[in-house]
Amino acid sequence: MSTKLTLRLDDKLINNAKKAARSRGVSLSKMVGDYFNTISSQQKKEIQESPVLSEISGILPPRTDVKKLIKSYKRHLEEKYR
């Protein structure tokens, strides 16, 4: 069952959200509903992830050595800012 929900938001925010929904090929209602589903299901998780993080998760290989990754990134920054 669908029920209407009225939200009061800044005009600029609404326009940007509509553009984002249009670029994804979904309605704003669907996008908001998906967001609500995401945050509802995340309450069960110990670590909270944002919808954006959920979208990009899976970029790194599943067995990435985090310590090695951080060390490599620190090396990169040191070389970059010499």
C-alpha cells in the first residue's frame, strides 16, 4: 500500500534531488523510498553506511589488506607533497 507523505524542504534541495532522480531514471518518490529502506535496514548493522557508500561499495577487491592500502596512500601523499 502506498501512502502520500508531505515533506517541507528548501527549494534548491528539492530541485537538486529531482535532477538526481531524473539522471538515475527513477522518480523522486522511488529514490526517497529507497533511501528510507536503506536507513531502516542499516539500523540492524553495527556500522552505519551512507547510501553513497552503499552505492560505491565493491570497488576494492574483497580481500584488500587495509594496512597495506593505508601505508601505500601515505607513501603517495609523501611523494606528492615533497
